[in-house]
Amino acid sequence: MKPKLSAYVSDSVSQRLELAAKRPGTNKSAIVEAALDRFLNPERDTSGDAALIRRLDRMSRQLDRIDGDLSVMAETIALFVRYYLTITPPLPSGDQDAARALGRERFEMFVAQVGKRVASGARLVADVMERVSTSKPDLFTRHIEEGAPLGAAQNAETRSRSQDATGEQRGPSPAGREEVGNV
């Protein structure tokens, strides 16, 4: 024999219980017992909770990836602005109209490139990281025992390609900076 319990519930809960008990094969006692068992059981079915936790974890990883991409983009823009401001001399007033026209043309090309990349779904950050990892796989490694900064392990072949005869670093040529394909 099962113990008898008396409980007071609101009218709305009582009405829903009556409605649920009208289904074939159920009664009020079985419904209340199942509800109390689920509520009081510490090992109750948490499949809904687990699915929610998995989804939150996935969203957290996506936000971390977005944060990393945003950091790379912010650093890229900051370096470009610093580079642009340090190498661009002021123009004489006679050359400013031609420079503005060239600037508008370059801006239109830039907007077109951004539009193509956004439409295709290609991510520049992923492309850059892939190119870096294939061309310089040791760039993000550190020789801990030497205390070297990231990317310090540079072999003689890489150094000779990036330095001229005087031993100074060569930057990209002006033609290389102007290539639209590098955008």
C-alpha cells in the first residue's frame, strides 16, 4: 500500500492535471508521482540541460574565434595606418586633384574586393593564417630554452631572401604594394 498525501494546488494546475488525467492509461496519482519523482530525483533526466550546455559551449567557441579574428583585424588595420602615415608625404597643392582621383579609383577597387570576399564567404584572416603557416611554419613557435621571441628561429635561406646585399631588410616594392591581388 502506498502512503496517501494531500496537497493544495492552484486552480490552473488543478485544471491542467484534470485534463492530463483524462488521457487513456493515466490517472492523477501517476502524473503527480512522476512529476515529484522527476523533481526530487538528483539524477533526473538532464538531456535537455546537456543539449543546452553543448550549444552554449559551441557558442562560446564561436565567440572566441570571432574575438581572435577581430584582434588580428584590429592589429592589421593599426599597422596599415601606422605604415601609411609614416611613408606618405604631403602632396603639393597642384598634385592633390590627381591624387584624389587615384584615391577614389583605389577605394572603388577596395570596396569591390571586400564585396567579393563577403559574398563568397572567404575570410582573409583564415587565408593569411594559412599562407603564414605554409610559408613559415615556425613563425609562432618559441625556443623556450633560448628565451627567443616568437618567430625568432629564421634559417639562413629565409634571411637571405628578405635582406639585400647591405644586410638590411627589404620591404615590398611599390609595385607589390599596389597589386590588387594582394588585397
